[in-house]
Amino acid sequence: MESLTEPERRILLNEHFSYEVESMCVTGEAFWKKNFNTPSYNLTIENRAINRALWESFILHARVLICFFYEEPRLDDVSAGSFATGYPKPYPAEWIRTSKDAANRRLAHLTRERLKPAHDWSNFTALGWRLMKEVTEFCILPAVKPLFNDVGTARISKFARFWEDDSPAPYPEPLTSFDSRVSWFSISYDKDGNMVTEESRESPRKPEDI
């Protein structure tokens, strides 16, 4: 694929990359605030649909950033390597790769994977933290930083604080269980097609555990 021109690189970073970062952070935080300590049986059908929309949005935007930093570009994909050397980076943890695969096969496509036990998303806070760390490191690279305009810089810096040591986590902790708030991920079925719900899930990993 032909190299990007500088105007193209500026547009992609300031309009589209910053949009992915903003959308991942906003929907992830909104999902958490909406659901923190709220039993699923208190939610209406409409609220559960809104919750799923927020959750799915977080996963899809996180998936875009995972591919941006850790995957070789395919076809007309734009990746971090389109702007700076040293990319794609190796996956820092296998669970990030499996999270991307789960997003592909359990959300973006209707596959037989959905017949298997549900993917464990209990570490989704750690996924947000890891990706924001990558975003922060990427944006200050000498080859990248000059490409940002005031709007792009403001969009990114608003959420970069999530990774700063003296700032609070982007999502409250701890998350101790997932239930029908995200039912299409947290509900599994046995070999006879009977629904099996998991009573509890592992607490999310913190950044230092990654």
C-alpha cells in the first residue's frame, strides 16, 4: 500500500484515531457508572439494551486500538506503524490477544464460537488501562506529536490522565461479577443447550499485573 501523505496522516490522527480513543474511554466509563452496584434484576429491558450497546461499543473501539498497536495491517488498514517505527508491538499479554479474538468472533461475526463457554471479560478495566498506556506513549513520539492539532491534542490529553500514576482509575474497582447486564457474553450453554450462568468472575487485573 502507498505511504500516507502528511495531510492524510494528520486527518487520520486528529479525527479518526482520537475518535477511537475517546469512544473507548467514554463508553467504558459510562457502562461502569451505569452498572456499578446495580443488580441486573433492577434493570428494564430498555436499560439492558442500552447497557449492551455501551459494552459492545467499548469492546469494538478497544479492538480497533488493539489491532492498531499489535497487529500487522491488512488491505487498507492504518496502524501505528504508518506513523512511527517500532510497530506493531508484540502482544504484552496473551489475554489481550484472546480478547481481540473474542471481539471478532463473538461480536463482529455470528460464529460457532458463541456456542462455547463465554469469554471472561472480567479484566476489561485492565484492557482500557493497557491501551491508554499505549496511546500515551504513541502520541508523544517525535514522529507523531507534531501531527496533532489543538483539537486532536485536547481529545487525547483529556483521557491520557487515566494512565498517570497520581490520577484515579478510569473505572471504579473492584468488579466482582458479570451477569445478564452483558448477557450475550456472560451466559454460557451446556452441551444440551441449557443456559448456564456464572455466579462470579475474577476481579479485574490492575495495570501493575499486566
